[in-house]
Amino acid sequence: MKVSAIITLKKDVLDPQGKVIHQTLDGMGFKDVNEVRQGKYFEIDVKENDPQKAQKIVEDMCNKLLANLVIENYKIIEIQ
Amino acid sequence: MKSAVITFPGSNCDRDMHVALNKFGFKNKMVWHNDNELPKSDLIVLPGGFSYGDYLRCGSMASKSKIMQSVINFAKSGGLVMGICNGFQILVESGLVPGILLRNKYLEFICKNVFVKIDNKDNPYFKNLDKEVFELHIAHNEGNYFCTNDQLKEIQDNNQVAIYYCNDNGKTEEKFNPNGSLKNIAGIFNKEKNVLGMMPHPERMIDKSLSGEDGSLFFKNLINNIK
């Protein structure tokens, strides 16, 4: 199954890259932006056909490697 | 005194550290990240560089490499483990010291000399040093130390801050902070003070004609403390 996960920075963690993107968008004329936060997206094809088990496996990966829970949150957004 | 420097794919300060350790009396061995066992050592060093190309998060992949389980066991049994720059990033990712190192506040790679102030000498690394303010070199993109409020309280309660960024007089004000690091923190210990992670490179300050000698003071003192 293909499991998609996104990793985002926690609310209180400074995101300088997001800030610069925001400023650039502003300079390009996108004036309606409140804030930009940059994150990561993973698509992981696992050898598991049960969606719940596949999700568990990727959650385990997020906890142990893909995300650092001091500063990041993860969310499984799609299983197919 | 015996030491070992771990080389990860992408480490680039491993040889400098090897030269520095040997210069001040250690018998150093280089250890490959894919090895399982550490040689008998009094000090293990995780060097600077760009292990695994800094992919995912700096130090995250290296912290899972084979040798790190032995390094973690060595540290947990009280052995001295020091991580410099990328080595510091590997230490935080392996959980040996708390917190994490984020991208520098102004998104620039910083390569310059800075002053750091030693906060706590009650540990095997800084004990007996007769100086508080050191000039050392930094070269990093992710040196912006961050931790949660609970972690910060614990770090402060246990005197775990090793060094702060400061000016040449030892003033630790925000304007002397090169990278946005929380409370000007440049290096921290684990609770037991046998593990030290820091962004500055003492191994780059061991030759008067090339740089400075504050790194020499650090290494000379360290080997005397271990003896």
C-alpha cells in the first residue's frame, strides 16, 4: 500500500524558510497571506496490504526517524 | 589516553579532530560508522561535517547508524562522548543530549570566529580551565539550538548549558548570538555531564600561525582531566 505522510513544524517553532517564502510571495503581489509554514511530504510504498497495518508501520517510521517530535508533528493523510 | 573518532559518510572534520587529539597526547583511532564495536577508548568524538548529506534533518540518519548503538551504550555507562557541530546534531538526534538544532535564524551559512563563555566547570571537559571566554570557530547552517520549555527548565535546573555565545568580554547578550540559538546556547551536556555537544570547533584552533590557540587550551586540559 502507498501511505502518504506530512510532517509539519509545531506551532511555536520558528520557521525562517516559511517566513522568507511569505516575504517573496508578498513581493510578487500575493498580499492576502497571513503566514507560510513549510513542511515535508513522504510517499511510502510498504509491503503490507492491510491499510490499518500499513498506517501503523508508517506511524512507527515517523516516530522513530521521519519526524523529530521536539519540533515536528506528523499526519498520515492518505492510504491507497 | 585513547580516543576514537567516528567517520560517517559526509564527515569532513574527522581528520582535523584526529590530528588535534594526537597532537595533545591522545592515541586516536578512526572508526567507520558501519562498524559494530568501539575500540577501547577514554573518549569518543563525533566530528563535524555533513553526514548523509544532511538529508531529512542534520544528523538524523547518522544517529541510526550501526556504531551509534555502541556509542549510546558507552555514553550510558559513563564514557566521555563529545560531538562537535554535525556531531552535536547527531547527539541531539540520538537523544543523548536534549533539544535540536534548527536552521540558522537568518538562513545563512555562518563561517567565522566567535567567542563563547564557559558556564559550568564542574565536569570532565572544562574542570581546571583558568579561563572562561574562548575564541573558537563556527561553520554551520543549522546551529540554532531549540528545545521545549520543559526541556529548557530541566537543562537550566541541572546546569547542563556548557557554553554560551558571547563577546570578547564574556557578555552573553542577544546581539552576540550568531544563529538565533535559544538563550545564546552554543553547547550543552547531558544530565550526567559525560556527553558534550557543541557547535564551535576546538580542533580548528590548535595552531598559532593558522588560527588561534584556544582549542589547544581545551585539548590540553581535557587530556589532563582524563588522566
